[in-house]
Amino acid sequence: MSSILDACCGSRMFWFNKKDSRAVFMDIRRWIGKACDGRNINVDPDVIGDFRNIPFADESFRMVVFDPPHLLRAGESSWLAQKYGKLNKETWRDDLKQGFNECFRVLEPGGFLIFKWNEDQVKVTEVARLFPVQPLFGQRGGKTHWLVFMKEGAGE
């Protein structure tokens, strides 16, 4: 079994090795197309799955990467929506809260959750209200935030 779950892999943009064998790449969709600048976008997960109902057993991974869609306003066929996905305007808070709970469920005790958020349309302070626990540390400047959480339980 792989030790890392990327729960919303999209096109694996921040991965240095987009085929890293230690990771399972999951996304709710499969899509291949071109961005407006002509670059290829390839959303090709190992597992089709919804971060609100992750199809793995409890405590399956040492690390979970959670980079959910962050856009509320984007046209259905816009390259932004195609590349990053889109949140539901009515249910996004519940969806993200459920996603955090699922990510922690599949995380081993003592494991780490890496959360990435771009606050172009929703501030990270608003999303932070949905966290089940406080992050250990993270990067706070700019529009894109990286936060690290640890699941309690292993030897505490």
C-alpha cells in the first residue's frame, strides 16, 4: 500500500515526480484538455473518488495531501474550473468540513495532513473555521497557503 494519499490531485501541479510510487492520486474527475495558453492539462487520477467519502479504510496513510478546489465563481467550461475544479456555492463549507474529517479518518495516528489553499475567492481564515484541529505550522503570506496538521494518537 502507498503511504501518501493526494485526495484532490488534479493535474499534480506541485508534485516534482507526478508518478511518485509512494502516492495514490485521487480526484473526483478525469479530464484531458488545453489551457487558454495552449498548455496541456491532464487530470488522470489513479482512483476516481470524492474527498467527502474517501474509498479507503481508516488509518490507511501516513500522509494525506488535501488541495481541494478553491473557486466559487468560475464558468463551468472555463479553463480555471477545468484545471482546478469548483466548489458548490451552497454546500462548500459542509463539503470542506466533511473533506477534513475524511482526510483525518484515513490518516494514521501520528500522520500528517498537508493542506493547500488559494484565497483568491475565499479567505483562509474562513476555511480555518472548518478545521477539526489547529494546524501545527504553515506558510501565511501571499494568496496561496500551506498548512500542516498532525493526527494525534501515536505515542502521545
